[in-house]
Amino acid sequence: MAMRGENGVGGGEWRRDRPSDAGRRLADVLALEYGHLKEEQRARIATRDNLVYTTLAAQAVLAGTALTSGRPQVLLLVPLVCAVLGWTRIVNDLKITHIRRYIDGVLRPRLQAWSASREPVLAWEVAHRAGTQYRVQKAGQILVDLLLYCVPSLAAPVVAVLLSDSDPAVVVAAAPACLVAVALGLLAVLASERPRWTPWDAEDGTRADPAR
């Protein structure tokens, strides 16, 4: 924002121009949009995290049913269940990332432009992603997704074949189930926000790498 003298150009004390009424209204609209986006982001994060427990419970039920009923074919449902729940988790995670990128790339710069202060606005959106800890968390999330959805999807058909004494029908059904598991793993890796192991661009580590 421009600076001008109260007693004319170049004279008197200097002060910062106050934003116009239109500017304040725009800033209010942007702040309201930010609030709605954060609510959606929080709801999607809760859904994404709860899917972990849903997936574990579904896997336990299918494994228990297969063992108690003596029907290892039930294990062939594990890849299907993991694919549905895993895809739901991937979609929610993508939406969470898209909201964050929109806030970083659109809302925060526009709010900063209308701010009467030179201090950065919505600084927490950047600060909590700075440093090595954030990168470790993102790498850990990818590993957990693979262990939770892909490993059981591959293991279940193999166990089903072994427990059924290589029944031809089970072997035939296990092949596409394994393909589903591999496809899910590829989608999880491609859709994940992989951290870049580069030094952050501020000495105090308060600024995150824009490429993340």
C-alpha cells in the first residue's frame, strides 16, 4: 500500500493509506471463504483419519470369518474392501491438499495485499509445514497407506490360495485381486504429496518450501 504525507507530498508525518470500503469488504469475503475452506478441510481430515479404523475393522472381520468358517475364499474380499476404502482415503487426501494449495496460492496473497500490516497473514499455514519433521510425517503417511491398504490386499489372496490347497477357482479369482492391490499401491504413491528433501529457504526454518 502507498505511503503519503498528511500535509502534502513530501511533507509532514508519513502514514499508511487505509484500505477502501470495497477493499475491506473484499477482505471480509476472503476471510469468510477461508473459514469455510478450513471447516471443509477439518471435516475431510477427520473422515480420512477415521478410515484407518474402518479399514482395520473390516480386515479383522473378513479374516475372522475366513478362519472360523473354514472358507478361505472370504479373504478374496479383502482387496475389494481395501480398494474402496483406500480410494476414498486418497480422494479425501487430494481434496485436503487442493484446499491447502488454494489457500497458499490465492487466498493468502490476496489477504496479504489488503492487510494494513506488513506482518504475514495466515502464517501458520506455512509455519507448520517447515522443517524436517513435516517431511518425515509425509513420508510416514505414504508408508502407512501402503502397509494398511496394499500389503493386506496382496497377502490375503496368497493366503487364500494356500489355505484352499491351490483350488483352481481360488487361484483364478486371486489373480485379479492381486492386480487390484498393485493398482491401489500405484495410485496411493502417485496421489501422495511426496516431500522434497531439500533445506528450507529460511535460516530459522519458518518458511516452507513452496514446491511441497
